[in-house]
Amino acid sequence: MKLYPNPLRRPIQLGRYDQVLIEVLHAENLPPRPHVHATVTVDDVKYTTKISTNSQNPRWSNERFTMPLFRSLGLEVTIYHSDEVLGISWVPINRMLEYPEGVCELDLYMPGIVSDNPGRPRSMVTLRATKVSTFIAKSLPQYRLSPGLALPSFPHASLLSSPVFHPPPDSVRRVLTALEEARLANHVEHKVVVISESLVVKLGAPRYAVREAMAMIYIQQRTSIPIPTVHMCFEHNSRTYIVMDRVKGRCLDDALPDTTSQCLRSFATQLASFVRELRTLDPRTTMGSWPAGPYDNLFFDPPPLHEFRAMGEFHSYWIWRLGTEMSLPEVPSSLRDVHRPYRVVLTHGDLAPRNIMVDGDLITGLVDWETLGWYPDFWELMAATRSSGKNMDIWIDELSTQLGPLSEVEDQYVSVLHDVAFRFWAD
């Protein structure tokens, strides 16, 4: 596992962003005592129930509390009469969450009582555990093509009334036929399929693809950025198809090895102009996906619960990702100790070289707009330099000259985001 240097030597505690809701329901077959209560301990947190007067089979209501959730955390429950321990049990919280509806019956260890007596009824305590996520969205804005239904109420929803999203059935059949012919000819189905000299079709999930088609139309209407024209967007068999112009040239990823420094400087100048043009659109202070809602794209998987209102929330999401998904013991303090005020700007979100089409010394198209959204102003440089190979160092230098270099702390932050998002872990 790759470990990151911590410049301030200040460990950051991880994993305290998800929580578990514990409910103490009832116990059975306890020794007869007039007043009984339970304590539940998770890590360094303890909760004590009210006293039940139903001694041998106590029941509790509204005894619920939340505790931090760690992957390997265990829960200890103890039943008391005053200070006398009547029974003890222990269970990993993750195992509790695997039970149907989280209801878990635990056998109690009874101090001083022989447990292998076949005639003695089992002493048990019943709990319920429910995961409560701080970050994960339960629902997201839906961008679906539903014939006959009113347009949903989110910003720029009127774009869905465009004929692009309501193509004639004959046109849809021709596209599907061309796709099938291409699949048979190539013996494989690609994400982007060439169906003629001038058209390609991009296949995707409705959650992303409809929004991407909307974004392409929106940006093309309001900027001079070269974007493939979208001709159709339709759903078929739970997949979404975007029919668009085929862009002239090749992706910068393929062109980098044999591109001159002068050409790379020209590309960087053009790309910076496009980035600045995007930043003039729809100013806002919260961070999330275009046209509305929390981030919902390949970088932010799982998606956050809501739009981020401040950089502290943005940082906390990534610390949570490191702690709960990657189980890192420590992360760079730069995630907490970045003090420069960041601007929130509208930007493409993933201007990696593979998403930049070039021909000669011109950028002929920017593709893959599903990540369009409002990000901290350093984000685009991180995404735009996400590649490797010959001349990549020159490309990074030229972009840094145009978009502004990252500070040492910001560069470390970006490296962490890069590794978490793309899982490039080194042993």
C-alpha cells in the first residue's frame, strides 16, 4: 500500500464519518432481578439504557443511539442489575449489519452459570443495527427520458424539450441497426462506436448519459468551445445512446509522443482559453455536478450526500474515502491544512489528454462532458495532467504556465485525490 508523507507529522483519525444506529430491543431468560439495565460499548463510546422492571425478560423502547462505524469494530453489550453483571456478549458491527433488517439475537455469557446445561433456556439480548452514512446520497437527480411526462424541475430542464431527445422511431431504428452491424464487424462492443464517416454513438447509463447530452448542448449554445454536435439522445433496453458528430483528428493521449513543444504550447493556450470561458458561466459558491445536485460522476463514487458548501466538506469527503475504502492509517495533513481560499468554478472536470481531440496544431474537440460541474479552481489542472508517457512533462509545464502552478501542499492534495479516484496503489 502506498503511504504518503505527512509534512506536519499530524495524524488524521479516519473512519469516523459513517455511523451506525444501535437500538436495544429486549432480553430473555435472565436471572430474576427486580431492576435491569444494559450498557452498549463501541470503541471508546458507551451508552446506558433506562432501567426495566420486567426482570427476567426486560424490554426497552426508544433506546437508540448512534456510534462511529469502523470496518473491524466490535460491539459489547452487558446486562446489569445495579452493579451486578447478569450477562455479556460481543459481536462485530459489520456482522450485525448483515442480518435481515439488522436485527441480531446474541447469546449472553452468564458469569457463574454453567452454559452447557441442556435443560436451561438460552439467555439472549436482541439489538438492531442500521448503517447511517454521513456522505452517501440516498437519491440523486434523475435525468430520464420519459415520454408523455412533464419535464422535471431542475435547472436547464427545458433542454429536454429539444428534438434531440425525441428522435423519430425510424431514426432510432437506423442507429440501432448500424450499431449492430458495427458490433458484428468488430466482434466487440465499445463505449463509443463509429457508425459512419461523420457520426459516432456513445453508449452509457441513463444516470450519466442524458445529463452529458444536456451539458454538451448547453455549453455549445453559450461558448465557442469546440464540442461535437449532438443529433440524438434516446433510451433503449435500459441504455442511453448519444448520437453525435465524429470529431476530426486524434486524442492528445495518442498525439503526445510525436507532438512538438511548440504545438503543445499552442494546445495549452487554447485549452486555458476554453477553461476561462467556462468559468464565466453560472457563478455559484457550492460544489457539485451540473446542472444541480451533489457530485455524481466517476471521481465521486460513491456520490456525496449533498452539494459541498465549503472546502472543509470537500476535504472531509476525501478523508472519509481514504479511511473507509482504503483503510489508510494516516493521510497527508494537507487535506486539513490548506488555507488558501479557493474559487468555485464551472469546469469540464476531466480534461485528461484522452478527452482532448487535436488535429495539426488545433484542438478540434473536447469530449466526455459527464463530469461537468462546479469544482475548486485547482481541480482542472489535476485532471488535465492525468496521463503518462513521452512529452507529458512538457505538457504539464505548459498547462501550469497557462492555468497557474499548484503549490507544494496543493500538489500533494491532488496526488491523494488522483490515487483514491483511480486506485493506483503501489505495494
